[in-house]
Amino acid sequence: MRSVTYSMNVSLDGYIAGPDGDFAWTEPKEEVFRFWIDQIRNVDVHILGRRLYETMLYWETADQDPSLDDAQREWISLWNPLPKVVFSRTLSEVQGHARLASGGLAEEIERLRAEPGEGEIAIGGATLADEAASLGLIDEYRTLVYPVLVGGGAPFLPRREQRVDLELVESRTFASSVVYLHHRVAR
């Protein structure tokens, strides 16, 4: 069965964006960006909430920018053809290789898990990931922890009232002091 993974950049105090919605502190250094490129190679489909989808829309037309470097062009070559499922109450259409979810989150993940393939089902967006976590649908958590305290904002996972034990699968420290933590849900 394909794993559902939740991967996000996060501040040391647990936020994916600061109080004003800013996440410029996550601007990746080349080594971290290359890491994200390697991670996306293992994904068969990406489930996104509306806000993350709208943030990632930049990449749909970024290939027109002559100032992009080789790594950014490589990201585009992997991200743009990747199938995406967008959960939104407000969007009526999406672009590229995205489609709007037709059912609830649990039903959509069950449908995706039943499809053939070995790659991961990645989930992005804290609100959507929190819903998946509360339903016990996330198998792995992957965080890139940035050495910054933002003091509030959008949490990696909103307040949870249930304990989930995790097993450390991998950790890595980048030269930029960003720390990668990969945990699997202990079953």
C-alpha cells in the first residue's frame, strides 16, 4: 500500500508561516532545494489544500523566466507533470495536472491508495494534513526544521488532542543549519 507523507518546512517553534503569513525564512539554499528535488522524485500524486496550491501555481509558468537556474528548471520538470488533487471550497477550476477533489479526504486517499503505483501520496497544507492526521491517514512526517523562531502563525499541525508515537527513520543536518527529520508512525 502506498504511503501518505506530510512534508513541510517548519520553524523551530513549530510554524510553517509566521503571524503575517510570511515564510520567506524558508527560502532554500541550493543544498536544501536539491533535497526537495530528490524528495519529489518519489511522489506519484500530491494532495494540496487551496492555499498551498495557490502558492505552488508559480511553478506552472515559471519556466518562462530566463533567470531560472538549472535546479529550478529541474524542479519544474518534475513538479508540473505530477498529478495533483486540490481540496478547496472556493475554487471552481484548477490548472495544469491538477484536479479538484471529488469526495472527502478519506475517500480520496483510499481511492489513490487503490491505484497502481509504488510512489508516495504526498499531502501538503497544514489544515489538510491536520484533517488527515486526525483520521489516522498519515504514515510519515518529514520536516525541514529552520533555525528561526517566528513567534506564531500557521502551525505545522494545529492543536491535536491525541497522541501519535513516531519512529525516527532518518535525520540530516545541512550546512545552512536546517535539520531534516523523517518519522514514521509507529503502528
